[in-house]
Amino acid sequence: MAMGVKFAAIFPGQGSQVVGMGAGVAERSPAARDLFEHAAQTLGYDLLELQTRGPEAKLRETQFSQPAIFVTNLALYYAAGEALKPVVSAGHSFGEFCSLTISGSLSFEDALRLVDARGKAMQHAAELAPGGMTAVLGLDADRIRDVVSRVQTETGGRVQLANFNSPAQIVISGDAAAVQAAADAMLEQGAKRVVPLNVSGAWHSRLMEPAAERFAPAVNGAHFAVPAFDVVSNVDAKPYRDVQTIKSNLIRSVTQEVRWHETAQALLTYDLDLIVEFGASPVLGPLMRRLPNAPEVLNVTDFAGVEKLREKLSVHA
């Protein structure tokens, strides 16, 4: 179907959830519907019902938002057709599980079980050590690192870089008070804006160490294969070449920085015609469009997006 188009499939992570997501595509696509039915059997609850009706506060809890985003991303991908043949894929944070699934590295059921275990482990860690995350806009990474280091020394609080989304959009994470102190200091240093994120914990920080420990046995016990096409890790921005690195990076990613900007730059080395983000909210697509020499970027957020992608690929078939 897509033989004439070299394309990358990318998948967003936490924060891309919205009440109502997945409902339209499950209604219109048998493949998507089937995925949600499998998910309900695997999880033991009706994920699509939660996504359709909410409440939003429950959907925002990481133990529910991670499975919801994972299944919705894949429902949009598979609705577009089994014949999709990306040359490379990447996902933001746990969005990488979508890339590993479509590349044949993990089965859908195994990946969903791992995403479920990850969400529960992180929820538990967030309850042990409440924290927060804030996006810093318009301040370079070196100055952010300096501020973070100073705040840690002055307050004794834990705060660190969590997501390097682009040179102009970097997220910090840690103890709520330390994150607030660092955000105030960033504004004094010339940041354009600081935006507290609507999340239920300090993801990608040392506060998640208990989650990584709890999650590790599930990862180490799961069956992985080497991906059939390149999957670029957001831990080190390199394509996976062996199963042990996949396992190790999936565990590390719970506490370590998401190096999305480097991952995005790595994707551009594949001489792509098209980048497609599959997810309920356009999160990564807008970041990709800002990169120099970026190809066309398409966001598939619903069934209309699925149809648009099918049309585009059929023209080039």
C-alpha cells in the first residue's frame, strides 16, 4: 500500500489523553474495535468505556492514562491498515511501547501488560513521593541545568530535567516545592514562560526509582524480539539492535530524561517523505514540523485522519 512513501510512525505518551478518544475510530474500524476488546480482556476492565465517558480525573491517573493512550495510538495505526510499512518508528516515553508492538518486538497483549504494570508502579511511586512537572519555554538547556543544580543545593529538594522536547521546550520534574522554586528562578533567568503540567506525579525523575524497581521484573520476564524495522529509543536516541538494550532502556526510561529532540533528529536521517503521529492529541507532530529540513508531517487523531492517511498513501502506492 505504502511502497512509494518512506514514512516514520511516531507515538505520543502521557498528557495526550482526552475524554472521548478512541471512540470514533473503534466505531468505524473493525481492527480498532478488536484491539479495544482484546484490551478489556487483558486488563479486566472496559478501557473504551472509561475513555468515552471519563471522568477526566480518573483518565488522568497514570495507571489508566498509560493503557488508554497506548491502545488508542495503536487503534489509530491499525485502523489505517495492516499494510502500513514504516521504515522507522519512535514514541515519546512509554509511547515507545507502540513502536515496539508495530515492529513485532512485543505482542500487543505483552506490551499492554507491561504498560499496565508501568502505570501502576508509577502511580504507587507518586503516592509515596508526591511531585510535579513544569515545562520551561525559551531557556537553553545549559542554563536550565545550572538553575536546577543551584536549587537542589539551596533547598535540598530533588529536581531534574525530565523531557528534552526541543531546544525551546524542556520539562523539569521532582519534588513539588523544588520544581516551583526552579520555575521561579527560570523566569528570573529569562525563560519566556513556565507551564506546570497537568500530571499526577514527577515522571522521569529520581522520585520514580521505586517504580523502576517494581517494573523491572515484568520487563525482564517478558518475551521480546529484535524489531523488524528500526525503533529509535528515547533514552539514548539510537535504534535498537538487541533485546537486552530494549529491556534495560525501558526500565531506565522510568527515571531518566526523555531525549525526544535527539530522537527526532535521528528520525530525519532516514530520508523520509512523511512523518505520521498516531495519537488523540497532536503533541510530537508540531515539534517535528519545526525541525530544519523536516518532511511533511501528518497527525492522525481520529477516523477522519485515518482516511486522510489512507488516501495519501494510495496516491503514492
